Amino acid sequence: MRRSYVGSGNPNFGKKHSTKTKELIREKAVGRKASLATKIKMSKSHKGKIVWNTGRQTPKEVREKIRASWAKIAYIRIGERNPNWNGGTTTLRSRVWHSIKYKNWRNSIFQRDNYTCVLCQAKSQKGMAIRLEADHYPKPFASFIREATNGEKDNIFEKVMIFEPLWLSSGRTLCVDCHNKTKRSLTRP
Ligand SMILES: [Zn+2]
């Protein structure tokens, strides 16, 4: 940032965004993530540069303001207001998928299907590894979660883990490509 733009030198100094503008900025920022390449570029271009505020003491009241606005951001990021919020199932899914019980279920599907994608017959061979996933089929995983938790929000992981219909359910082996295709299509092939 050019030094003349700092503080009262900045044309926007003292001005505040309207709520509408803030919403627009927030909408734009939602889901935006710097790609790895961009991050590397940013880090390279910043390397060795002296930051404009080095050696300057930020006044106490400004520090307080900064701290307060970070606290607000941290609050907003919690739960439903988080741009990545999807109903709270991501953590649940990943906890279930990391459990021994799930790994056993998945392995039994892989074994039955002979470690082969049931849609395109892809299979790992010497020199070529195919990543396989177990798809809950014909009834999707999300339906079991809904039934197991019954719309309640507490102890959902425990409820899913003891929901026997899920663990007795059938599935099929898919390669990652086929699995992604089934996720995109409305009718599950
Ligand atoms: Zn496949």
C-alpha cells in the first residue's frame, strides 16, 4: 500500500460501507479461495519486502478496534454464518468415514466387487492405481443420516454410528470419476 494512502491519506478514510455494499462484498468473498499457485506467487512476491508498517507503533485504540473486528469475523465464521456451512454434515461425514466401522463396511463392498468399479470396470493394476470409493446404493448415505438423526442436532455422530440400517445397507464400488458423475446427475446411474 502506498504510504500516502494510509489513514487519513486514503480517499476512503472515515467512510463506511453501507450494509448493502458489505453484503455484496461478503457474497463475492464467499467461496473464494486463493489457489495453491496463487498462494505461492503471493508468498514469493512478498518475500524480502519491508512491510509498510514495520517499526511503527499502532495506537492502542486502533489495536483494540482491530482486535474487536477480528473477534467479530471469528464469530461470523461459526456455524450457520460460515460461507462453507452446508447444514453441518461435513464434519459428521468425515467423522463417520474415518471410523473403523465405516472402513469395515467399505472393505466388505470392495471385496464383494473384487476391487473393481461396477460402472466402468476400472481396477488398479501394476503401475496404475485407481482410487475406489464405496457408494451407498441404491439408498444414499444422506438418507440414512436423516433417518438416524431424525432432524435432531445433538449427538448426531453417536446416533449415526448405532443406526443399524446404515451398517447393514448395501453399497457398490465406484472409481472416483464414476462416483463424481453420479453425484452430479439427478438420476443415479
Ligand atoms: Zn468407474
